[in-house]
Amino acid sequence: MNYKRRRLLLAGASLAAAGSGCIPMAVHAQAALLRKKIPSSGEEIPIIGLGTARRYESAGGALRDTLERFGALGATVIDTAPVYGQAEAVVGDLLEQLALRPRLFLATKVSTSGREAGVQQIEQSFRRLRTGKIDLIAVHNLRDTQTQLQTLRELEKQRRIRYVGITTSSDRQYAEFEATMRREALDFIQVDYALDNRGAAERILPLAAERGMAVMINLPFGRGRLFDAVRGKPLPAWAGDFDCRSWPQFFLKYIVSHPAVTCAVPGMARPQYVEDNLGAARGRLPDAAMRLRMERFIDGI
Ligand SMILES: NC(=O)c1ccc[n+]([C@@H]2O[C@H](COP(=O)([O-])OP(=O)(O)OC[C@H]3O[C@@H](n4cnc5c(N)ncnc54)[C@H](OP(=O)(O)O)[C@@H]3O)[C@@H](O)[C@H]2O)c1
């Protein structure tokens, strides 16, 4: 479909959706995945990626099928870390087997103290991920931030990495996290945010927008906590107003519809999770009024 025709269809969808509590983003279920821009470069990435904590600590299970499905559906962003057991090596091996590396956006972290230890850990990530270029490396949980950022900037200059960032998943670190965001020029931040865990929206997400930083969201389901909250409950009928067909899509669409959020990385180790969760990157997204309704809904159960 050419660009003009797509714009016309989107405009039509926009008119049809006016006043219905949703932002029209695409016109049918098999549309390409929605993407958002990384502010520092303008590069667009799909709004749903994949996290590898816990379930990728050792090879096995359905991991190969999961990554195969992920690539086949056009998703690109994979988040890992050197401290997730064997996750980097498992991902590196599988991507090589599946010949997927060139199509993916690989994010990992540096998670140690001291310059030499950081350099060694990063070199190990290149080896384990079986790649000469890592798209994003972030300082994990603000561990020795100044030292590790210096190393990351050198690697960026050498064009071995493309983006630099910081991560946290604990509100106890938010004050230091904000101070680092104000002090440093960062391409990405990664922070915890979920429908029942909205603290990051108070200051961190607005600050990221102000500072032109891309935002990757970790723990989008609160490690599964949100599923326990809605167990046995039917999806509200109004979820259809933003093309939502499951609870995982409900939780993910809430996150990625925040204007400052670039993508979310739900943990997924099963192909059916990939199928379901990538549905959150298609169709309409909730608008501001609908997002409030979603918050009231979850706060009420
Ligand atoms: N500080 C940091 O940098 C930091 C901290 C935490 C996480 N992270 C990143 O964020 C990623 C996400 O966090 P997380 O994996 O711990 O938690 P999460 O994404 O909030 O929850 C993942 C769990 O939700 C369940 N799930 C996923 N999709 C589902 C679906 N469609 N239907 C039903 N259940 C589904 C799975 O549980 P089961 O596997 O039990 O079925 C999965 O393990 C991590 O993998 C990691 O990459 C970064």
C-alpha cells in the first residue's frame, strides 16, 4: 500500500474513531507492528519487544520457537543482561541458528563495578550475543554509573554500540535516576511501569520526554502480578474500543499509549505469549480519557 493511500485509510479510521476513546493507529489486525521514534536518532522501533530475565537463564523449553515467532511477526527489540544466568548466550545461540541477528535490535546492560570489570563484562556480552555490534547497552540499576557510562561512550565512538542508557526497576532509586537523567545525555532510559505501578509516570516519564530520551518499560506485568489481579474476571467490553482482545494486550496497550514511552519488553518464553503480546502493537491505542478509565478499573479491583 502506498504512503498516500495508507494516510487516507488512517484518516478514515480517525474520523470513525472520533469520540470513541481511542487513538486510531492502524486499520486491520494484521497491520505492521506500531513503531515509535528513538528521539536521539529518529530511528523507529516496534512498541513491543521481549525481555529475557528469569525464563532464559538456561537453554530449553520453547525458547527457539518463541524467538522464531517473534522475528516472523516483525518484532525487533530484545532486552537481556549479563546477570540473567545464561540468557545472553542462549539468545546469541538461537539468533545465530535462526539467522535473525541482522533484523533485531539487541539491548543488554553492564552490571558491575569498576572500569576493568565493566570492560570485561561488556566484551563477554559481545561474545555471548555473537555479534560485533550491540544496539543498546545500559548501566544496570545505576551500578557504578559514572565509570560505566564513560566506557559506553568510548564504545559508541568506536561504533561498536549505537545507544547508551541507564535502567532501574525500584522506586528507591528514582531520585538518583532522575538526577542522572538531568546530568547526562542519554539515548534511553529503562524503568518499571505497569497499570498497577504508575510511580514512573509522576516525574521520570515527563522528564524523559523533556530530555529527549527513549523509554523502554520493564516489568510491564509486574512479573505476572497483574494477571493474578484479574484472574477469573472477564475483559470489559469497552476494551474493544481500542482493539484489545486479551488481558496481556490490555496491560501493554496502557503502557505503550503513554506519550513518553517508546516500547515495553514483557518477559516471554512461549510462542503463544509472543502472538498475544504483539497484538498490543496493532490497532488502536487508548487515548488519555481511556487510560484514566483503565486506571480506575484496576484500582477498583
Ligand atoms: N532493572 C532492570 O534493568 C530490569 C528489572 C526487571 C526486568 N527487566 C527487564 O524487563 C523484562 C520484563 O520483566 P519480567 O519478565 O521480569 O516481568 P513481566 O514482563 O512483568 O512479566 C513476565 C511474565 O508474565 C507472564 N506472561 C508474559 N506474557 C504473557 C501472556 N501473553 N499471557 C500470560 N502470561 C504472560 C509470564 O509468566 P510465566 O513465564 O510464569 O508464564 C512472564 O514470565 C525482563 O525480562 C528484563 O528484560 C529489567
